Amino acid sequence: MTVAVGFGAVLVVGAGVGYLRLVGGSAGVFGAILLALGLLTAVALADRTAARGEVADCVVSELHEKTDVSLGEGEPPPRTVYRHVLSCPGGYPSELKDDRQLAPKGGRIRVAYDPGRRVSPEPEDAGPPWAPLLLALGLLGGSTALAAHRPTRQEGPRP
């Protein structure tokens, strides 16, 4: 995992630096930022669409609610995370975190998971990841548009 994250970070930074050198100017700076954000969003999209080949019917044995509050001016609204401690056949997955309560204590959740434990488990009804897909396409499209845009050459006064 550490090697994959390190290698991925090197690739994202390398792509941004290469983009900045090839395009140059302020378009290169903003395009490199859009490219890096687009690539990171694509990684999040890949995680959301990764194969989770098994489904388990689990019982919520405990439910913990944690609200994170940011301090300062212009802070984002508080964010609540629900940690569902699960009792599943075979003992895995043992917990599931989400920004909404999926079931009360004693309730049942159908959880999709990867038996190889390469990706995090998700509720079976998570649905398609349209938001990360559209965000990644928009960021990478904006980066491409900035790279393709060539400023028009302005004629100066002739001697």
C-alpha cells in the first residue's frame, strides 16, 4: 500500500510538473492544478467502481456517531460520520463508515466487499458514482482546454 501511494504521488507530481513545463505561463500553472485534481478524482472514482464481488447480510451491533466541527471564520458546516460496527458471517467486514445512518442498532445492512480486502466495503445499494465521474471529466477537460489554448500573437508597433 505504501509503495502504491508513493508511486501514485510521484506520478501525479510528475504529470503536473511536465504539464507546467510544456504549457508554461499562467495557463500552465492552472492547468497543472486542474490536471492533478482530475487525476486524484479519477483515483477516487476507481476506488468507488472497484469490484466488490461478495455480499454479506450483516447486523449492526453498535452504532457510533461523530460530528466534526471546524473552527474559524467561514468554516464548512459540521460533518457527521456514522460508524456501524457489524456482525457478519465469517467476521468480515467488521465495520462500515458512512455520512448517513444506514441502519439502527440491531438492524441489517447488505454490504458489498472484496474478499481479497483490496478495497473498502460499501453498502450494496451505493449506486453509480456520477458525481466523481462528472468532476473528473470536468477537471481533466478544463486542463486539456488550457493546454490546447494558444494565446493569439499580438502585433506590436513596427519600427
